Amino acid sequence: MKWISRCAIAVLLILCAHPQAGLAAKGVRGSVVKVYTVRVVQDYDEPWKSLFQQSIHGSGCVIEGKRILTTAHVVADQIYIQVRKSGEAKKYTARVKAVAHECDLALLEVEDESFFHDTPPLEVGELAALGDEVTAYGFPQGGDKLCTTQGVVSRVEHTRYAHSKADLLACQIDAAINPGSSGGPVVEGNGLVGIAFGGAEGDNIGYMIPPPVIRHFLQDLEDGAYGGIPSLGVSVQKMENPGIRKKYGMEETTTGVLVNRVHWGSPAQDLLAPGDVIVSVSGVDVENDGTVAFREGERTHFEYLVQQRFMGETIRLKVLRNGKVVDVDVPLTKRLHFERLVPSERHDVTPTYCIFGGLVFEPLTENYLMIWGAEPYEKAPSNLTDCFLNGVKSEDRKEVVLLVKVLADKINVGYHNLKNRVVSKVNGVDIANMHELVEALERHDGKYHEIVDDKGYRIVLDAADITERNQNILETFRILSGKSEDLE
């Protein structure tokens, strides 16, 4: 008993000497929540229906404004969400207030405001420095209690976000981030320095979304709508080779990156051209490897300077063109990845499709490639994966339109086994996207409908037969609508 009393006194002395030590830990724990999500997984092989309902869980934390911050992938495709505070049994119904899939962040709100009683909000802190010790809080799978892991910040640079395939600033820590902990806060002292969003399998490595990305998301929402992360809309290459530097007139002390493509629809379309060398962005010099200094002794990709701006703003570039350095002001009107011909995995939307004479048409998406299993989709048709990996939009090709399959009927005999055909023309019209396909089919008044794929294969159907059989085909396969709502 004497030993226990002495220990108790010692603890009290420590707490008195450092009053925030106990309160800080309790305060952080009181801000962490478990997120329960019920979501619907869509069937991109038969896009008129859903595959199944799935229950998952993740983590989150309370921030100012009676909001819960978590990752977008924890609540993607949700139909019902509940949240529970650490150490409590009651669950509260929540809903998505805002979501940004590109930076993998989401805000939740709870209608019952009693949820936030005695729940201290975490304040977003500063970007952690290399070597800083941080603590990750979350609810990993396999248990129901809040867990913590400690680690050191080992890297701060642009990293591929698995949820969106976007390259954004991220922090690596030598602490495991296990499934279920995604969305949980990473804290240094009493400040929020990151949101956990993934880890490397088999290694004690975790990744967190840092304060600059979090702040951009929250500030973007201040006007009530999320605008997104802007893009310059150009493709560039490094200028480390002496020969290429000489060719484009770069002095020994001049550094920068070479513009090799200005994407169709880019805000820089009439302002930059292939052969221009971007030497600085917002007054910050761009190195020959495409990096900029963002903190003393640390560098990251130059687009970090663009990604910290907001849609609608203008950014100034210094460009070496024909031996002279000129100022170019680029309006930021396009979001990250706008140029992709095949979009990365889509969330919170139902598939786009059109059924005509039993022919099922759909735009190629990463969701469709996932039918063949996990990335890199080696079992999918190689022409489709190549479009996904390398395709960019052009004026005459904004989507890859697929003939996915044929729903067998007497009017499409001979075509029953066709699948995964890239549509090139419909009734003599070049097809750039799904809307043009629907228009070419529905406005055609000829005797036959002709669909041509990119290899020249022709499908010819009698227009009168389609008018007669379309509804019967839908009823046979128990399909409520011949096209998705977005095509109506």
C-alpha cells in the first residue's frame, strides 16, 4: 500500500508539474471517432444494377465547426454512415458534408449536436519536420478499441495517393497504418499534423495527408462548394541532359522543365507551347529535375505551387521561349487529371450506359477494368489498359466508348459473342463520347443502324426491328431503363 501511495503521489507530482500532459492525451482521444460505412458496390459489367452492399469501418476526428474529418475512401459510395466516439457505446447517424476524392478527404456532420458535447476539436497544425515524433490514432481491424502508434516523420514529398492516383504532397512515417485506421488523426503535441490514409504492406511504414493539403480542402469549402485542385494542363520533361539544354538555349545557370505537350482544353492552351521551358512558378525557381524548394533543405514537385492555389486564380510563370524569358499568366480553370481519356476509379456515381437493340455501350473507366481484378489489370484487354495508362483527351476523342456486350435476341443474331469493342463510328458519325453515341443512334432516320469499331468491324441492325424489340429485350433481362440518368 505504501508503494502504491508513493507511486500515486509521484504521478500527481508529474501531472502538477506538466498539467497539459494528461489533458493533452485525453483531449486527443476524446476527439477521435470510429466511422461505420455501409456502401453499395456498382456492377460495371452489367451497369444497370448494383453488385452488393458492403459494410466497412474507418476512423476520423472532430475539428472546429462541429465537423468530422476523415478520408474520402472511408465513405466512398456510401448509403448510410454512423459514427461513435472513442470509449462510448452509442452510435450517431452521420452524413457527408463534403468530399474531395482527388486528395482523399471528406467532412461529415452529425444532426444530433449532443454528439459534440464535451468533444474537443483538434486544430490543424503545421507541416511536420523530418525527424518529428508523431502519434497516429485509429481503430484498426480486429478490435473495437482505439489504438495508437508512434513514429517519426521520415519523408515529406509528392506521393501517389492510391484512392485517386493523384500525385500530391504527403508525409511518410515509420509507424504502421493498418486497415481501419485510415481517416484517423496523426498528432504532434496537441496539433493535427496529418490524416492517416495508407501504409506499405509488411513494413512499418504509414502515410498521412499533411496540413497544406488539409487546409486547402477546408479553405476551398468556405464558399460552400468544393472547387478542386487546379492543374496547369501541360506535360513536361526534365532538362538534366546537356544536349537538350543547349538546344533550347539554356545558360549554365538557367534551370527549368521543358513543355512537351499542352493538353487539349488546357487553360494554358493558347499561352504555352511545346518547346517552352518553365523556369519559375510564382517566383520560385524550378530545377532541371522538376522540383522546387518548399522548405529549407527540402524539395518536391513544382506542381505543388499550382496545387496550393484555388480554382479561378491566376498563376504567373517565367518561361524561356526562343532565347528570351517572358512572363506568362495562366488562369487555373481546370482540375487535376482533367486531361485523362480514361478516368481513375469513380465514386459516388452510378455507371453510365446505353442499351440499344441489345447492344450494351459504356465509357471505359478504371471501374470497368477492375472487373479483371486488382491493378495493374494484367488480365484485361491490352488495348484497354493502354488507353487507361496513356490516353489523353482530344477534341475528337473525349471518352473511350465501348460495346461491352450483347444481350442476345433474334435481332442481333451473329453478334452475341461480341464484347469489349471500342466504338469508332455510329451511322457515319465519328464518336467522341457517350452523348454523341446516343445522339447518333436516336436521331438517325435511316433504314439501318451501323456501328463500326476501331478495327473496322461493322455491326448492322434493322432499324424497324430495334423499334419493335427494344422494350422486349429490356423486359427479358429485367432492366428498368435503356440508359443511365445522365444520358437522359
